[in-house]
Amino acid sequence: MTSIFCVSVKGNTIGSLTRLCKISNYNATQVAFMKRLVLKEELPKPPPFPYWRRLCCPTTMFTDPTSFRYDENTKLIIVDGPPAAGKTKLCEKLAEEFGLLYMPPPTHDQMFVNPYGFDLRSLDPKLPAGCKSCDLNRFLTDPTNKQVPIFQMTYLYMRLEQYMNALVHILASGQGVVLNRSAFSDVAFVDAMYNAGYLSKAVVDELEEMKRRCMYHLLRPHLVIYLDVPPEVTIDNVKRRAIREEVNSKVINTNYLSDLDRVMKEKVLSSLTSTSEVLIYDWSKDGNPLDIVHDIEHTDLEEVPDREKFQDWIFIDAETMIMRLCLFHEKETIFNEMNAPMDKMATELYTTAEDDEIEHKVMEGVVSEKYEYGWNPELGDKYSWRKKFRIFKLSLFRRTPLDFVNCKFFDYKAYP
């Protein structure tokens, strides 16, 4: 029983990667609907491929029984909606009911706070304006800050990287993933920020070009759930949540939230309807997550060759699937393509050589940044062969990523 379909198995040596065949050893039958754990028949499966310590590639997965890990719940779900809509609560409920991995949304703390606990934002007084940090709280309190364009670009980086980690986990382990927002919703925030005057047209154009270069690599989600909340209700929800920066922010207003909602529906959700199932719920009052659980159980998410939806999850052969998995695993190819030189560059997204030199000198004085985490002799770290052969990086630029904090397959703390 598999959920990822392979049209043919040309040269397949990794374990019968084909969904429509019966796999007698596993009593497999073709399925279409996700099932709650309480109703799901648990069949024996191979353990997850250890992507956290072995490279995903045709060589390492030569005899790996990849497809035998997949079942009806091997899906990617995205929950989206305005701030304070209740996305986290719903994500956690879906993960609990369907046995999915919930990846919490990335934050700038993951970028600036290293595993030793040092917060690089404390260096701002020593840095030139072009190198100072800008996180969500700073944006909310000062949306015209010079660093806001870079702030939005780093959000794109973080969401894109998390999405690739989600794809790696799904393809290598067979466990489905639920995400709180994703890289696809970035366009809505960019448009809303542009309309509010926080981003220039040059920045918007460059961010759009960056996305154009990388997003086509991604496998689009099986299901997108949008919690529809009117701007006025969102503002009330923000006040009840009582986060000081949000409550006092100039950003969270009716115009900004209306733009965000409009672009999400007109550009993001509409573009995904041909490839993914999209469910929209009126969440102006606290809805019942179990109603959504029930709807998911009755939503056909099966990948079949003659169906327009879910075509991203249908592979020509096993080698093609493994090569896509490797692309998401090492990440650098996609990020390099995304950041290649452009004909027109937005100056707001770049720092000068002089500023870079000052930043470099300041960083040289930070003891906990001199070495990769776990290799710092000045902080008591000791040499380990296990660390020497560690291959998988959870992040290329986040210092403390939390994508796998809920994963039970490996010790997240050992792989920061």
C-alpha cells in the first residue's frame, strides 16, 4: 500500500515502488482517504530511512524499501489563515488524529539564537544599520525599518527550507506532515507589505524572481486548509492574544489584513486548486477542529495518473523520486539557483562591502560562533567520530531550527 505513485519501475532496485500492485507480504490494498489513528489498521512497515544521518541518494537507497513505508496518511497538509486565527491548535489536532508530524512555523529566534544560547541580536549596537537584525517584533513595532525587506526575504528562506525538510521527512519515512503556513503564502505577505508602503517595487520584483526560480522544484501539498476570518475579528483575536508588539502594532490594521486575505484567496489558494485540495472554513467564531477532521476523512487525496490533482507526487520511476528527495535533502542546489545574480537588483536586499567587513570583525569576537555547534573547544566540546560523519543539516542558515522538535524517529537535540 503506497501513496506515492510510480508510473513505471524502470531499473527499480529499491523495492517495488508502485502503488497499484498488491503487496502480499503487507496485505496492501488501494486506498484513497486518510484515516484517524483510532480507525486505521496498522500494518508492519520498514523503519524510516535514517535521513538525519545518511544522505538520500540512489547509492544509499539502492536496496531501500521506500514505497512500503507509504500509506493513506502519507500526505502533506498546510493550514493557513490570518494572525491569531487558531492555526496552531488545528495543526496539533490534525497531527494527533492522523499521526502526522507537526512542524511549528519557523521564527527569527531560530536564526539569531545559537545552540549555546547566545542571541546575535544583542550585537546590533555594534553593527552598521545595514547589518542590524530585524525580526517579527521589530517589524511590528517599526514596519518602515530599513531592514524590513531583508526580514521578509529571510522569512521566505525559512519557509522554503522548512518545506523541503517536510518533503524529505514524508518521502524518506512515509509519515505525513502538517505545516502552519508555508512558502506558498509568502506572496500574500509581500503584496500586503507593498500596498502598505513597507516594500518597494524593486524588492517585490526581486522576491518574486527568487520564488520563480525555486518554487517549481517543490511538490505541492495534498491539502490546504484556510481559516477564513474577517479583519475586524482578527484584530479582536489579536487583542485577546495580548502579545504587546501585536496589540500596539501599526501593521495589524483593517487595510493590511484585508489585503492579506484578498491575495491569499485570489493568488495563493486559487493557484493551488488545480494541484491540491483546498478547504476553506468560516473561522470567525471558534470552530470545531473535529469538523475538519471529519471532512478530511471524506476528502479523496489519492494520487492517480489520469487525475489532474496531486501530479507532483507521481514519479516516472524510482530513480526520479530518489533524485528529487536528494535535491530537497541537500538544499544547496535550490538555494544557489534562487540566489544567482539578477539583471536588476533591489539595493535594499544587499549590504555593502564596508558593512560586511565591520560585521565580520564583530562576529570574530563571539566565542560561540567561532566553530560549528558541538566542535567548540573553548566551550568544552569534545571530538566525536559520530559528529564527524554527520551528514544531514536541518538548516543551512538557522542556528536552532525546530522543524523536527516533534519527531520521534531521532533525537532532535543531538542534531541542532
